[in-house]
Amino acid sequence: MIPGTFDYHAPKTLKKAVSLLNEHEDAKILAGGHSLIPLMKLRFAAPAVVIDIGRVSGISRIRISDGHIQIGALTTHHTIGSNARLRRVCPVLPETANEIGDLQVRNRGTLGGSVVHADPAADWPAAMMALRASFEVAGPSGTREVSASDFFVDMMTTTIGDGEILSQIRIPEPPAGSGSAYAKMHQSASGFAITGVAAQLTLDESGNVSAAGVGVTGVAPIAYTASAVEDALVGKAPDEGAIAAAAALAADGVQDANEDHHASGEYRMHLATVLASRALASAAERAKS
Amino acid sequence: MKITGTHQISAARDRVFTVLTDPECLARVMPGCKGLESTGDGAYSIHLAAGVGPIKGEYAGTVQLTDIEAPSSYRMLVDAKGKTGFVKGEGKVELVEDGDATTVIYEGDVTLGGPVAAVGQRMHSSAAKLMTRQLFGAIEAEATAEEGEDVKHSIIRNTLRGLRSK
Ligand SMILES: Cc1cc2nc3c(=O)[nH]c(=O)nc-3n(C[C@H](O)[C@H](O)[C@H](O)COP(=O)(O)OP(=O)(O)OC[C@H]3O[C@@H](n4cnc5c(N)ncnc54)[C@H](O)[C@@H]3O)c2cc1C
């Protein structure tokens, strides 16, 4: 349980961090360290150079302006979970944050670290899909923006290149009449999601769904958008019947669902439908109030 | 852990069989393969860096092919170990002609031991599936490559395509 030797850098700017990352072969970014450090201790990862972005300024803020919620990659789960404005504007974000691990994990772990690590059981990816988030990625030749649906490539694999750093997560500010929620069944030892469903609904003046976003984690190698559920709800009043009918489609099209000694693939797919209906019911409730 | 599945490759059965059993081809298509040498009688010594995303472990050991019925089936025994644990596996691979294409049917049982077994159990089967997808993406590229085509390129392209078309 002792990591191999490595060189350590703690740059203060994003630019410096990117250039250090590109100067060194076999360098790794360290954020909260709650995924990377355990891997290093077990020698599953043995980077020659660790670049700690914990002191980089400008990437740990939450800003809501110009129709966007912008969250710096280094923002901790706890900071998001305890943000009162987010609780009003986009409740699924703090709700997801507060479902992660325990207080220690939430105090250190970051939104950016979680999405880059792309654990198939991580909570954040569900909300990122439901909310149509996009990711700002800084590299040696400038920044690029990637949508959540292009960002996650396969389990523990994203489009982030070896020389790139995730800097900001951007989410369209939910319009008036929106509500969102996260429903999860957690694995009792670690807290990781066996299955988790994030949902956001926007209602028009007559109370019908004008936009729906549903993201599912834990079921497939990467989180996915449950578009069948979304399509089934748009134009309808989100009553019990409509939600039940739509939620039943939450695992549509999933092949080769994740399975392990905690839960079979079939059970995870079933959970997706149950949790989708819970998340949608609370989202609808919040959208109305 | 049981690993079973089928995969269709758009190449003739003889060609697919060669890719699966020729050490040079095999070395090119195995994800993370750092060395593969024939030691005679269907046995190979192998060295690979296997893993998923940031989780990597180096393993060295042997692969033994037995009951070879070219070009339709063989059995495979794998025994490798490294600092992060060991992998032992046994399986059967069948190749069935399917028009111009070939369907590969595989069925095996893999045992992991040491740290790799103790940690991340919840991910073993998904990780195995991911590596299988990568392997078949590369086999497809190798088996369908035109003579003289830069296979390295098409491996990457096909692997990415395979990953995205899930
Ligand atoms: C006991 C325990 C319980 C947990 N329970 C849960 C849970 O219930 N739900 C859940 O979702 N997660 C859970 N986690 C994981 C936790 O949320 C991690 O903190 C998170 O996955 C990674 O964030 P981090 O900031 O710690 O990243 P790190 O460990 O520092 O980094 C993770 C990976 O991302 C890379 N990286 C980090 N930041 C960036 C960046 N900005 N740009 C580019 N690359 C970057 C690193 O190089 C590394 O490969 C748990 C962890 C522990 C230890």
C-alpha cells in the first residue's frame, strides 16, 4: 500500500499545469486524489510525475450567469452539495453531490475528477447526461468544448487526451418551470451507485412537459441518455400514468449491462426503470412548485 | 468469472483463424501486448500491459493453444502473473462461416488472484467486456486490412468505431 516514487508539481495556474503535463512523459493530474491515490497505492497506476491542480486558481468556483451554470472542475462534491442557490436553480446537482460516498470523500473529491475518472458506477455522469452538460478542456493548443454525450467513450475512458485538463463544466440554466432530481440505489460499502437516475423536466404554461432530460448511470459501461423516456414524456402532463409508462423504457436498448457480485445486469436494468420513475416524480413535483 | 460471447468479423474464416493463431498477428491485435513469442507446440510466452483507463498492470506468462482444428476451433489456456496479481484462464474458441463473414464464438472461465482480484471486483466483468471489444476491433482491422495498408491506423479507427457503436 505504498506508491512508487514520483516527481511532484503543484502549479498555480491552469496554463502552467497544461505545460507541465505536456513537458513530462507519463504525468498524471491529481485533483481530490480519492480515485488516483488508491490506485497508486495498489500500484495499478504508477505515474512518474504527479501534477497536483489543487492550487490552480479559477477552477473551483460555481457561477450562474448568462444562462449557464458554470462549475470549475476542481469544485468539490461538498461545495456543490451545500450551495443554496444551486438547490433552488438546479436541485439535481446538490442532490447528486450529497449522495456520493461519505463526508470525507465529498470534502476532497471533485466534480472534474469524477467525470474524468469515468467510473461506470459514478454518480455525476447521470446528471451530466440529463442536464446536457458540456466540458471545457484545456490543452497545449487552446481550449475545446465537448458535450457530455461525446465526452464519455467507454468505462474509465473519456475523450480527454494525455496532455489535456478538464477546466470547466457548463450546464444550460434550467428555464422557469423546471424541476430536477436524482434517485439512486447505492452499494452499501462504498456508496457508489448500483444504479442512479437523474431527471430534469420543464413544464409549459398548461403543465405539459416541454423538455425532458434523463441520464442513467451504473447500468452500462458509461452513463447514457434515456432518450426513449424523454421522448415518451414530451407533450404530456407528467402524471403518475405518464411517468410510469415512460420510466419503463429507462433501460431500452441496453446490451451487456454491467454485472458483478452486487447485482446482475437484469436487476440493474430493472432498477433503472424504478429509479427513473422516482426521479421523474420528484422532478415533476419540483417543476410544479 | 465466465466470459462468453459471439462476435462477427467481416473476413473469411481462414483469414480470421490466421489472425487469431499467428504470433505476429496476435501480438498486433492483443490490446497492450508488449511481446509474444512462439515457444513451439502451440505455446507462446507473452508479456502485456493489460488494464482499463488509468488502471494498468503488467503481466508475463504463457498462452497455450491446444486441440487445434484449423480453421474451425481451438482451446486456449492462459497463465500470467505480475505485481498486481495473476490471471489464469481456459476457454474454447470456435469459428463458424457466415457467408463472407466469420462468427467467432468464445466461451471461457477466467480466475483472477492477488490485488487485481481483491480490488475493483465490481468492474471485472465490465473490464473484460471492454477488453474483448478492443480485441475484436483490432482483429477486424487486421483481418480486413488490404495488403500494404497501414494496419496500425485502421486498428485505432476500428477500435474507436467499435467503442462508439455500442
Ligand atoms: C470510499 C470512497 C467512496 C466513494 N463513493 C463514491 C460514490 O458513492 N459515488 C461516486 O460517484 N464516487 C465515489 N467515490 C469517488 C470519488 O467521488 C472520487 O473523488 C472521484 O471519483 C474522483 O475525484 P477526485 O477529485 O478525487 O479525482 P482524483 O482521484 O484526483 O483523479 C481521478 C482521475 O481523474 C484525473 N483528473 C482529475 N481531475 C482532472 C482534471 N481536472 N482534468 C484532467 N484529469 C483530471 C486524474 O488524473 C485521475 O486519473 C468514492 C471514493 C472513495 C474513496
